[in-house]
Amino acid sequence: MANNKLSTQLSANSAFLSFVVLSLLLSVLVSAMFVGFTTDKNMRQYEINNAKTEAKLSASYIEQFVETRIQLLHDLAKQPMLVNGVMGSDVSAASLSDYLDDYHLVGKKHPIWLVNIASELVYNNSEAEPPDLNAPWLAQLLSENVAHVVTLNTLQAGDHFLIAVPVKYNGFTEGVMIVEFRYSLAELFQDVINSANYGVTLNGKWLDFSSLMSNTEYLSVATLALGNTGLTLNYHLNMQLIEQRVMAVIIKIASSILVSLLVAWIVLYLVGHRLLLDPYRRLAASERAIKLSEERYKVAVAGSNDGLWDWDIKAGTVYYAPRYKELLGYSSYDEAFPNTFASFENALHPEDKERFESSLKQHLENKTTYDIEYRLRTKSGEYRFYRARGTAIWDENGNATRMAGSLTDVTERIEINKALELAKHQAENANKAKSEFLASMSHEIRTPMNGVLGMLNLLQTSELSKEQLHRVNVAIGSANALLNLLNDILDFSKIDAGKLELEFIEFDLRTLLGEFAEAAAIQAHQKNLELILDITKVNAQTVMGDPNRLRQILYNLVGNAIKFTAHGEVVIKAALELTGSDKYILNCEVNDTGIGIPVQQQSKLFKTFSQVDASTTRKYGGTGLGLAIVKQLCELMGGSIEVSSLEGKGSSFKFSLVLGCGSGAKASIPSIDISKLHILIVDDNKTNLDVLRGQFEFWGARVTEALSADEAMLACKSYFETHQRCFDIAFLDMQMPNVDGAQLGKAIKQHADFHATKLVMMTSMNHQGDASYFAELGFAGYFPKPATTSDLLDALSIVVDGGDALEQATPLVTRHYIQTLQTHATNEQVKWAKNIKLLLAEDNQVNQIVAKSTLAKLGLTDVKIASNGQEVLTILNESEDCFTAILMDCQMPELDGYDATKAIRNGKAGKHNTRIPIIAMTANAMVGDREKCIAAGMDDYITKPIVEANLKTKLRAWLPEEKEPES
């Protein structure tokens, strides 16, 4: 029994021991699996968190690095020395070299290149090879499509940042400044690139950098946009390395389990102790790695030229990089400026404290941009200006835990800005003085020019020999050319100073276009060019706007078209489009068959003092101001202008303007007895007085003249005392010494005895916008000098009569308003007799369309077209119906208008057509042309381009009209 008991006890012990061993083994296996799983999870999470932290710090540093330099370059690009350099002004290369050769950016000299608007290198301070001047990003900058460019210079050893910013003048890009910052990305990302754990990619529109190794699997842990730099930083974690580490740990755990099976009963405690603590030791190692990474980051930023700082918000400590302390005058290890937040607070200027705290609070609580300038006291006690930028890191609860950024000394920039502000103020004063000078000189030159033109016009109407009349006409032409040049210079000055004002008065658009075309036709016909006016789509008679500026636009465009066209035609097309209830869009085209414009030169056409090339300037002349003024006028009038051209084929200029709807006034010019009027004329120029006095006395009026405002008031007083009434009307000059015309007119209107005097302003300045100003002062009329005699006579009639014509003048009587009245007077619809049939002989297809459309607007729709004189004879012989009249072009192929007319008169088109009325349409408007047409057998003639009013007058003389029924 004792043996059995012992055997049972041994069995129980064995069982117990087996149970213990099995329990131990099971515990070890479960523990090993749990610890292995936990280790895998925790190690991966810690590696990812560590990578995210480093990603944010690296992104913050690169963002601060790039944005700080972009801002510095923008500030440098505003320097007048650089602007003048790229614009090719009088700044020499030596001056640029003196300014930039030793220029230091953030404490270091870097390669700088300056490129002008033509992508030409105008300066560099380094022997390094310049970047590609044909690069797309350079074209984008010059075209103002981007504000800056960040790329890499791969031409040098290492990848260096290449930053380019535009150099602007008056808001327009004139060139580009390019700087290569000699910090390679290998240096900036040193801790990341040299680590097998991580890899980065830096991407932008013109930048693509990667430190990733091929055949390696990475996990992207962060994608961060770097502020306004246009760059994106991608941070990657080497998953293969992480998996290797995790596997190594798991293998070690498995090895421990295997060993524990053999020695568990001997070293159970030691093996278990080691097995449980080992994973946690690895976690501690990961934490130490994070701390080491932070220390490496501090070492990296310590070498930067920016004053970098890193604030641990929870711990309350601040890391100030050596450069940060140097900016304040301290050495790297100066204990006078310890790494505490209090050091910064003590250096901050008291007046900037509240603003700093508000900006910091907004950033930490609302995540707004932290970018502020403040003053800090340096070690010497001096306060200097600094710019601080930074970004915080928030935890999952939204609490800021850390914040890092940079500090830049901007004292010099602020001083430069103050100097720029002073220079701007001085430039504005100079510009104001220039405008005043030009206004004064304009008057001083226009006044004698007015006298010259006035006397020449009077001389032109006197009895002169043929040679004398020729000389007078040449003198008038030269005087008008000089006056136009003065107008261009003054207009350019006004536009440049932003002082140009526009009229908004009613005028007859069709008449304006017609009269302009008639005047331009003379110049065109001298070069044997065809000038065609197409206004069939101008359906409104009167519009509101500035007729002078519209005529100026046409004068420049049509004048250029004629100047640069040797043969062919110039076509003016105009169309009105109603928009809304009170506005029109005027779309106008000026097309020619001239020399054309090269595509590469078309963008320069509308720039001031710009010509297509030097040879054009020499051959054709011109100041290069015309098209620049045209573009500005179109934009001021709510429109635009564009050009399309083929070299050697011709050009097409299209512009649009916004016009108001006219009132449609139907008043007519009244008739008065001028001999009963007593007129006062006031002008400080004796020649002008003589011209006006001679004209008014020729019409029979009694005239009193005065050389100044004081004399004028005395004359008014004397006239009132003698006649117990005031002058009927007074013509006042605007520009007079001491008291000008506006002040004199105001004084007359405010005087109890003289206020009934009607006032008309005569000014040689022709300031746009004056019409409304003078109307507010009480003036009834306004005319620029020299005014035509017909305008003066009509103005006298309207102002003195005081009827509907004066009441409907808005804001007062002008020469354009008079034209609308003249047009209304002749704008009756003619009632033609029935069965009128016309034959139109014209070889130019555009002229055919214009003439036929004009006839249709006059109510004449039965029109047959012939392309030459031979077709005219054929149509007349073959037609069963009789034609009422023929409109015959003089210049046609095969058989011209003269020979065709002679053939018709000789019966070659049938005896019944020998006396058919023939009206010549001739492009010539010279003396003797009418006689040539009559000699060929024509009955009348009209000059081209065809104007509706003129054509109507001619047709009424030769076509029958419907008779009015007898009452």
C-alpha cells in the first residue's frame, strides 16, 4: 500500500507538474501572441505618429523658407533701379552692377538674373549658367498669369531653389527677377533624406523633387500644402523597413517561447520577466528616437539664415535658433536671452504688445494666418522692425501644443517703403505740375493758333488770286495739323494723369459718320483709294455720348488705314445694337487692304510711342500716341478695341462703345433778326476779338468788346444805365487772367441787373466734360474755338429765341446739338411716285450692298445692279421696262462710267433712254470733276462715300414725288 500511495503521489505530482507545465506553456503561448500583436500595432502607430510630426515640422520650415524669400524678392523687385533696368531706361549696366553685385539676401549672396519683357537677359551677378530663358514658366510670368514661380535649378550641382518674381511698373509687368538660393534640397531635407525610415516628394507646377528609393514600398502619412508657395510636400514611411523590424521582434518572441519550453521549469521567472518587459523597452526606444529626431531638426534649423523659433506651448519653453538671437544682437549662447517666452515678451515694444497678443490668440483659437510685424529691442537697446510668421500644431481636441516659425528683420524694407511713399508723393506733385503746365501751355499755344486760323479763314473769304488762295489753304492745313498734334499731346497727358473726362451730349450719329467719311474721302482719293461707308445698321438718328472722342477714334483708325494702304479700299462699317431701354452698343470696323501687321508686333500696337518697326516710323511718320489714345478712349467709353491682320493682306480694327439713347427732339433752328441784337464779347486776346467782332458786325449786330472781366462788368453797367436793359447775349472766353470766363459768367448771372443776359462760353481748351459744368453755371451755349460761322449763327438764333430748341438742349447748346436740329429739319420721309425703277452701276460689291441698302432706307427698293458700263448697255437694251434714273460709278472695268454715258446719249442703249437722268458717283472730289461728268453727258454727280442725306437731296432733284392732294 505504501508503494501504491507513493506511486499515486508521484502520478499526482507528475500530473500536477504536467498541469503546471502545460498551464505555464499555455500562458507563455497566449502571452507571446498577445505581446507580439500589441508590439506590432504599437510600433506601427508610433512610427506613423513620429512621421507625421516630422512632416509638419519639415513642411513648416520649408514653407517659411520659401515664402520669406518670395516676399523679399517682391520687395526688391519694386526698387526703381530694377524697374528702370528691365525697361531699358537710362539706367546703365554699371549702375545695376553697383546695386546688385554685392547684394545679400537673408545674409548671403545669391546668383541674380534680370530678364526684360522680351525674355532677354539684362543683368546677372554670377558666372553660373542662367536658367532657360525659353522656359514656359518665364512666359507665364511675363504674361501676368502667375504672381511668382518656384522651381529648381538642376543645371548646377545639387537641386537649388530657383524663385522668380515679376518686375512691374504702373501695374504692368516689364520684366522678371530670378534668384537661385544656394541651399540644395539635400541640405534642407538632410535629416529626412539620410534616414532609411522616411522619404519625401516636393511637387509644384514647375518643380518635381523626390527622395524616394526605387523598388521600395512607402506609406504616405502626410500631404501638406506649403502656404501660398504653390508647393505640396508628401511625407512617406518605409513600410518594408517597418515590417522587417516588426518581424524581427516577432521572431525574437517566438525564439523566446521555444527556449522557454526547454528551460521554463528552471528559468521561468527570468524568461517571463524578460519576455514581458522587452516590448516596452522597444517602445521606450521609439520615444528616444522621436526625441533624437527633434534634436536633429533643431540642428538643421540652426544653420538657416532665418531667425527660426520653436515654442513648446505645454512646457512653456522656446527654442531660439542661433540666427534668431543674432538678429537681436545676441550670441548663440548669450545667457541674457534665455530660451524662455519671457525673453521675447521683455524685448517686445510696449505699443505692439496688444496687437501681438490679439494676432496670436486668433491663430491659436481660430487657426487664422499668423503673419505680423512688430518691434523688438536689440541687445544695444535699439528697436528694430521684424516680421514673424508661424504655424501651430493642434491635438485631437483642438488644443495647440506646439508652434514654430521664423523671424525676419524688415527694418530696411520699411525704410525703403517710407522712401518710396515720399517718392510717390513727389511724383504725384510732379505729375500735377506737369498737367498744370500742359494745360497752361495748351492755352498759350491754342490762343495764338485760334487767332491764326480765324484770320486765315477771314482771309480765305476775301478776294485773292489763285496763287494766294493756294497759299492760304496750305497755311490752314498746316495750322490744323499743328492743332491736332497739340490735341494728341494734351489728351495723352490727361489719360496718363487720369484726368480725362467725357462729354455726354446728344448728337446725330449718322451725320457725324457721314461728314467724317466725306472729309476722309478727300485724303483717300488723293491716293486713288476707295473709301466705303456702311451705316445701314445704324437705325437710330440721335444718341447720347461724346462725339468729339468718337470722331477722334475714327480719325486715328481711318487715318492709319489710308496711310498704310497703297492700293485697294478702306471700309468703315458701323452698327448700333440696343441693350436695355436706354443704351446702345456701337460696333464699328475699319478694314483696309494695306501692308498688314506682323503677328508678333500686334500686341505692341496699343502701347505708347510704339510703332511696328523703325522703318515704318521713318517712312510714314507719327508719334506712336494715336492707337494708345484710341484704346484708352474706347475703355473710358465702356468698350474695347481689337485688331486682326495678315501681313501683306490688310488689317481690321474693331472697336465698341456704349452710347445713350437720344431724346428724339424735333425742334428746328429758329430765325431771328440779328440786326436788333446787342452783343458783348469778352476775350483777353485782341486778335480773337477782332475776328468775332468782324463776323457779328457783318451780320448786322451791334458789338461791345472787353479785354478782361473787369472791363466786361463795367461795360454791362454802362449799357444798363444807358438802355435800362442788359446785353442780349455775351460770348465769354474761358482762359483769362485774374478772373476767368466761368467766374465772370457766374458774376453776371448773380447780378440783379445783368442776370437776363444769355451766356455762351468760347474756350480754346476744349476740356471734355465742360458742357455740364457750364450749364450748371447758367451758360446757354458752349463752343470750342475756333467755331464755324454757321455754328455761331445757329447758336445766336437758338439762344436768343429761347424756344423749344433751347429748352430741348441737354445740358446746353453745342455744335453737335445744332447738327441734330439740322438733321431733323431735313429728315422728312419722301413720298416717291409709284413705279420708280433705278439702275445702279457699281463694280465694287461692298459699295453695291451699301448703296442698295441706303436706297432701301429712302424707300426705293426696285433697284437693278450692273457691275460695269457694258452691263449697263446690255440691261438697258434687253429690259422691257423703262428705268427712271441711273446711278453711274465713274471708275469701272471694261467700260467706265464716262464712256457708258456717252454711249447711252448716242442711242446705243435705245432711243428711249437717250435722255434718262444719269447721276455720277465719283470717288474724286476735286475742282473740275463736276465739269468732266457734265461733259460726258451726265446730269448730276455725288461724291463717295455715299451719305444718305446727300443722296436723298440729289434724288429729289431728279426723281418724281407723289403729289399732295388738293384741299
